[in-house]
Amino acid sequence: MNPLVSDAFVDFLVTDVLELDALLALPAFEGHSRAETIAPWLAACRRVAREVLFPDYRTMDAEPPRFENGRVSVHPRMKHAWKELCELGVIAAGRPVEVGGQQLPLTVATVSHAYLMAGNLAAYAFAGLTTGAAHLIEAFGTDALKARFLAKLYSGEWTGTMALTEPQAGSSLADVTSRAKPTKDGHYLISGAKIFISGGDQDLTDNIVHLVLARIDGAPPGTKGISLFAVPKKREQGSTLVPNDVHVSGVIHKIGWKGLPSLALSFGDEGDCHGWLVGPEHQGLKCMFQMMNEARIMVGVNATATASVAFHESLAYARERKQGRAHGASPASAPVPLVAHADVRRMLVRQKAIVEGSLALLGVTARFADLSEHATGDDERARARLLLDLLTPIAKTFPAEKGFEANALALQLHGGYGYSSEYLPEAWLRDQKLNTIHEGTTTIQGLDLLGRKVVAGAGAALQALGEEIEQDCARATFDVSALRAVLPSVSELVATLGMRGASGDVEGMLVHSADFMDLMSTTVVAWVWVKVTAALGARTDDFAKGLHATREYWFATELPRVPELVRRCQSGERSFRDFQDGWF
Amino acid sequence: MNPLVSDAFVDFLVTDVLELDALLALPAFEGHSRAETIAPWLAACRRVAREVLFPDYRTMDAEPPRFENGRVSVHPRMKHAWKELCELGVIAAGRPVEVGGQQLPLTVATVSHAYLMAGNLAAYAFAGLTTGAAHLIEAFGTDALKARFLAKLYSGEWTGTMALTEPQAGSSLADVTSRAKPTKDGHYLISGAKIFISGGDQDLTDNIVHLVLARIDGAPPGTKGISLFAVPKKREQGSTLVPNDVHVSGVIHKIGWKGLPSLALSFGDEGDCHGWLVGPEHQGLKCMFQMMNEARIMVGVNATATASVAFHESLAYARERKQGRAHGASPASAPVPLVAHADVRRMLVRQKAIVEGSLALLGVTARFADLSEHATGDDERARARLLLDLLTPIAKTFPAEKGFEANALALQLHGGYGYSSEYLPEAWLRDQKLNTIHEGTTTIQGLDLLGRKVVAGAGAALQALGEEIEQDCARATFDVSALRAVLPSVSELVATLGMRGASGDVEGMLVHSADFMDLMSTTVVAWVWVKVTAALGARTDDFAKGLHATREYWFATELPRVPELVRRCQSGERSFRDFQDGWF
């Protein structure tokens, strides 16, 4: 039985690395204790993931939702999964008690959700999307809007979606053209076309609340003229729900996440689509970014979970499958398990480094999210916010990009069998690829990291990160000099690039944003591995040996790439910058 | 219309880089001339690839062969494709005139086949497999066997397969257990189970000839007790064909190459499966390796072709799709094409570097194959053989591993659309993954390269490679010092590792075979880019600028990784070598 995610690692991560008890000592979490609420919550997530979600994963992958007569039907087993997810209380797990939530630290919610995603990414996504939509209404909606939608969303009676992307605009939200026309009755009339709307229709619940970006008539062009609206599939008329002129105009045949429909939606074809403003006029994108920052972290967890379940599958296969012999062994001797071959162990250790490094990175990031909201000191909250903002694009991108590599290794380890749909790794490889695309492509994350995050506040975030790293290095009883050595060069690089941008050469500053993301991710994950293994203290059991060796692997194989990447970014190397279209 | 492969690059590669005229001056190719045979051949391949194969690619991907009542039916359109491939004469294109071939240089055949593979990898594979089987019979079969099978295979009246792998043995051919029992009538009775037999059944032709590895009763264990047999699906009885006790026992649902069935076959269930020995008893693996060496080059071409068609698709999309603006542009200005963004160009230049670097590498390798057979001097043939053997695992692995990365970039460039089966890049990404697995996994290629090829003949092959590289560096009018600088360290590394192995520490020699493959591939491809751009001479047109910039990209981003990889291999870094199973 695939464990989906390592319990031993998660328990150690939450308790020792992320110092759960210190977190629970904050006033916001006073209702929680490790034994009475956190451990039972983790156990419940593990049970639902392993006993409810995972057993139906393959059938939901093989039989995607159907679109007939304008309505989408999800896989029949999804109804069972949805009921269990709602009963678990996963939608509002991290939200306050006063809105019906469990007020769990995000640190715990993030790590526990990894099990559910690893069990069935698409099934979990209905819940994750609903959380995102509800949280926007909770944060920016009027009391009337909250009264109408919040409880129904957080309980899972209804689901929610994010309706941002338009066919002609893609990643460029500045080019959103959906319209909102004010009426005297307090609502707006919405019209426009959206695409890639995950969960945009389903037959699980009576209603769906879409959070839609649109322009109020007369709004300025670009991102500063976009507003956010709650647009239900059905609106209340007296005590009944009537259609709200929201239509499914097409289905996208995704190559993964197949349990979750991805739709083209059309709003207001009949001029009768009511929407309610969420947050101030023209500030929809700012509101949406709150959700998108959370969503980026969740994409990182998606990616980690998808790599994790495949890692455990390939580890089990490598232990079970006997093939070949040690160098020089007699052909008459018995074959050995795959794991006995060094290059197979390389592929397993590499997966472990990516999977557990990613999970730890996400835990660290989520902990800064908790502290940015709930730490008792103003300075501590502000500092945590800086670090959260800096780490978010990395925590989204590293697991997605390297997770894809890990998933490919898991398939590779299964040999010819891995290339067939009789085995599961191919499905997870397909699932994984979306994570470098949605919630901002890798390109966009790189531009965000280099163009905004590392230069924000005159480099205050980067300085805070350096302090965090040094703090963990100081605790380490092993050699961390390679990590310490790269930090000054990264700071110098950021100073150089910041000056390049300030002098007007913005393209010269940003041209190597992909390399910069690579070097920052590699460095940050090296730090995370230091943090994880420093927390082992004097332990020398097998678990500890595995973590130390994985850190050593990362230090030996990945960290040494950083100096060359720094040099390349510093030099502003121009091969592809100067490449003309006509040269291809 | 997707060109599949760049005509301009192929023409330049064949004529200028690979010096076609010098090759055609060899006696073996005296029947050919650039204008009268080679150019028409290339034109014919391009036509069949673009007008026959590619238009049916998606439908064959979507509707794989059916297995009913013990028989496999391929896609109906495959019959049309097969007829055209046979009429083109692709099966025997590189074989001598006296066996019905066109006696084309392998250099030309290799490059021209890339078009057919890019058009429809699975459809082409029926031909490629038939060539491999026929060539084995041509090389090692008795005259009677040749008379029976050769013309029918080379004409495409029948097809051929390779039946090596067994379910319990996988990559470990030493563990083959299929049996061959001699009879007094000159044939053997074959029994055993094989798996992953591509084209193992079809309804295209009347018969199929399987080349089967099996052990003659009483043979020694291991690889030195394996013999090779021709085992037809139907055998001749008088003037009719009767069943030969070969049965399809299962279908593998591959995730790509969907036009080509991959089957489990069962031989001799009824004790009546006749097979004929090909080559000497117990030397089947040695014979098979001739075919496998050719097959490895063909896998490299498969991988290159699959990356090429996706590269051209994403280039067209990047030129057509308008999205976003330059940094700081007014949101009221019109969006620009994707290709105007630097990071998009990075993804395109990277694909170009991989695709055209791979194609040039395969051309160079194929040219050594031609010279190893047909050069007029004994020394020249021997030297070409050394280089061919050294380059073969690289020419298989680099395009497969980096091609997968290129295919992922092509999908990424399509954004959310790329993640759907409404667009083609996802299909090519699936197709590509097989190339790191079949004909020897990447692990096996790495062990072959480091454990055999670079140390063979006391390093004679590596020395010859160094001479080739220096020869091209000497011709270059641009800075090649970075390439020259890495060569001595690679030689030193090989000496160190060779001594490590010779002293008995074979695992210590081979533990970083994956890193060694990486550094050798990266270096060899840097050389290939020098060779390509040196052949441009004084040209300064757009085509030349594109190639020079791509070489500069490779020198700036990939070649600098080599010194660190050399250090790692030298140090024998032990993180995953020492990793114990219990530590995961």
C-alpha cells in the first residue's frame, strides 16, 4: 500500500523542524494542542487520503467528467469523495472558528493537505478552489455577501471557482475584457467569456459561486481597471435558486487532473447574469492576489504531493523487482532487487531530495504565513510577511519544475512497465505538468521573484532570508560552508541586477530570471535541508542517516551549480536576448 | 503547416557539415550523386512525412490498435501509410543494391528518416523494426534463410520484430529463459514468453518474422548461452502459410507511440513453434548487438524527430499568439507575440540547441558508421569504428533525455492550451518518454559508455575523439577556448576512473556513470555545435546568425557545467552510493 507521503517525515517536520509547539503557543491557536487536535487531524487526513481518495484515483483518471446537454457530470465516485472531504472539514480547515473553520495553523493545513492531494489531486481540488473563493468573500465581501455565500461554501454545500483567464488574454490579466454594468439594484450585469475554469460546472452540489474578474463600464485600461465579482451559477429568488445566465461553452480535454473538469464559461449571454462586487471598484486584481498567493503555495503542495506518491511507488517497485546483479557477479547467482544498483539509488535519492525538500520548503513558507498573521509582535509579523512574499514564487516553482523531473524518474524506474497505463507513474507525470503552468507560469514566477520580491524594500526580504539561513547554519553540527559561501554572491548579484533595472535596462535586469529562479531555489532548498537535518540533533538512527545523506546529495550535486548560475546572471549573457525571430 | 524538421538545416548539415560529396566519392556510393539521387530521395521522404504520415498522426494516437480474438488490428489509416512507406523503399534504403536496397549512405538515411519519424513515429517504426530484423538475417543468416525471408522483409511484403525482452528479466538479457530444442529437420522448437514486442502482431501483412533470443537446451547460463532465431508467425508448408504456434498473450497499453502495438507474445504453447538459428550457437547476443547498435542510433533519431516537430509547433505558436507587452509598455498598447519575450526566446533557443545539436550529433555518428564500413583504408575504417562505438550511447541518450526536456518546453510554451489534447505537444511529450527506456535505459547507456567505450583500447577512442574535436576547433574563427579547456580534464578523469576500476573498485569507477554521460554528452554536443558553425565559413545571413547564437547559448549555459561534473566524478562522491535501503 502506497503511503502517499512519509508519515515519519511529516511528523518530524511538523513537530521538530517547524516547531509546532511554539506555533500553538500563539493566541490564535490556543484552541489547539498537539495530542488533542493536531494528531487526530493528521490521522483523519491520512485515512481519507488512503482509504477514500486514492482507491478511486485511477478510475477517475480513466473516466473524466462528461459534458452533455450543457451540463457537466463528474465521475460517480466523486460524490462519495466529496461527502468525505466535507465531513473532514477540509474546506475551512485553516479558516477561523467564527466562520465555521477549525482555525488550524496553515503550517499544519498545508502539510496535511499533501496527503489528500497525493491520494487524488483532482478530487481535492474541488475543496481547494472552494476555499480560495470563500476566503476572498470572507476577506473583501460585504456582510450581506458573506451571509449569502460563506457558510454554504465553507461547509461544501456549494463549491467555488476562480474565473480569471480569458481566451484572448491568457496570462496577461491586464487584457481582461469581461464587462460589469452597474444596476440600481446593487448588483452588476456581467458579460464575457472565461476559459480553463476548473470545477466550472459539476453535479456534486446545488450551486457554484464563481469569483470573476471583469471591468466596470468606464474603467481604466490595464490591471488598474479590473474588479472582482461573486457570480453564482444560480441566484436566489425568494427561497428558490434560479439560473443566473452562466453557461458552459466548452470543455478542455486536460491531459491530467482528470477528475476535475476544466471548462470554458460564458457569462450573460442572455443579458441576465447578476454579479456582486467583492472589494473596492477597480481593485479586483489586488484582492485576487491574496487568493493567488495562497493558491501558489497550494500549487507547490500539489506538485510535492504528486512527486511524493510517485516516489513511494517507485521505491516499493525498486525493492520488489529483482533484476541484474552486482558488477562481476556470476550469471548463475540470483538477481538482486533494483535498489541494490547504485544508479537506481541515485534516482531514488534524487526523488527523496526533491519531494522532502519541497515539503519542508512549503512547511517553512506556510509557517511564515502563520506568523505574518498571528505573531504577537508587529515587527515579527512584518518580517514574516517579507519572507512569505519572497518564498512564495519559489515554493510554487521549485516543486513544480523539479517535481516533474522526479515524476519522470519514478516512471523511468519502472522501465517498460512505467511506460504503460497498467502502472500509475505515467498518470502522475501527466498530473504534474500543469503545475508549471497554472497560477502563473514558471516564467511569470521568475519575473515576480527577480523583478519584485528580491528587490522589494531595498532588499529587506533577502536580508531577512540571509539571517534565517545563518541562524540554521549556526545550529548545524555538519559542514555548511558551501551554503554560507554562496550567500554573499547572491546578494551582490541582486544589487547588480537591481542597479541595472534602476538605470533603465529592465530587460537586462530580468533576462536571466529563469536562471535566477534556479539559483535561488537551489540555494533555498539547500538551506531547508540544513534546517531539517539540524533539527535531527544527535540522532543517528536510519531515519536520520537518510536525511543527512540526502542533504549531502543536495550539497554535492545541486548547490555547486549556483556559482556558475550567479556568474551567468551577473554577466547578462546575451545569446537568447539578442536572438531575432528571423534566425530560428 | 509544421515542417517537422528544418529543411534549411538538414540541407546544410548533409552538404556542408557532413561533407556529402566526400562521402559519395567512396566506391560504395558510386551509384549516387547529390542532384540525381540524394536530393530526390530527401524530397520524397519530406513528401511522405508531410502529406501521408503527419496528417494521420493524431487519429492514430487517439485510436490505438485493437486486440480481439487473439488478433491485433492496427489503425485503418496505417494500411495507407504502410503502402506509401514501402513504395518509398524506406525499409532497405541503407542496404546494398544486391539485396534490393538503395545503398544510400547511412548519413543520408539517418537524417532523412527523421522526417518520417517526426511525421508519425509509430507508423515509421514498423519499417524500422523490419529493417533491423532483415539486417540480422542478411548479416548472419544462412543462404537458405536469406532466400526465404530477405526479399519479403526488405520489400515490406512481410514485417519483422525484435523479441528480446522477457517479463522476469527486463533489461537483464543474461536471464533470458526462452528455450530452443534442436530437431533433426534443421529447425528448432521454440518455447517461451516475450514482452514489449513492438509490432508483434498486425493486420498489415500476411506474415511477421520475429528475431527471438532463446537458449538451446544445455546452453551455459548468462549471456554466453543465448542464441538468435528467426521465428515467423506463419511458416511455409508447400506453397501456403500455416500458423507457427506464435500467440499474442496480452497487450501493453503504452502511453505513446500509439499507432504501434506493444504485445506480450507466447511461443510454442502447442509445442509446434519452428525457429531457425541465425548466426552461431550461443552467440545470439553478439549478433543482436549489431542490430542494437543500429537501433540505438535510430532511437536517437526518434528522440530528435519527436523534439523537432514539437519545437516547430511551439515556434509557430510563439509567433502567432499575442500576449503581454514589453516591460513598461502602456497597457493601452497592443499585445506582442510571445516570441518578443526574452524568456520565451530562451525556451525556443534551448529547444533549437537540443534539436539541431542532436540531429548533427546523429549525422556525425552515422557518418562514422558509413566510414567504418566503406572507407577505403583499413586504418580509417578502424578509427571510424572506434568513434562510432564511442558515440553510439551518447547519440542514443542525449536526444532522449534532453529531448524530453525540449518536449516539455514546447508544451509549456503553449500555456494552458499545451496541457490539453486539443493541441499536439502533449502527445509528443508522451511519445518521447519511451526513448530513455527502450534499446537500453539511460542507466545502461551510461554504464556502457563509462564501463566499456571510453576505456576500450586503452583510451584509443577517446583520443580519436579529441583529435576530431581539435580539428574542428582549429577551423573555427570564433572563440572555442572553453571547449578546448575541458578536454584534458575529461581525459584525466577517464584515466582516474579506469585505474579505479582496474584496481578492483568497479562500483567506484561506475557509480557516477550518469554524471559521466551528462558531461560527455554536453562536451560532445558543444563540439558538434563548433563543427556546425565552423562549416558556415564567412556566412552572415540570418540562418548563420541563428546557428552561431545557438552555439553561443550552448557554450554559455551548458558547457560551463562540465568542470563541476568532472570534479564530482573524480571525487567519487558517495551520498547515494552509501545510501542504505533502510534509510529511505
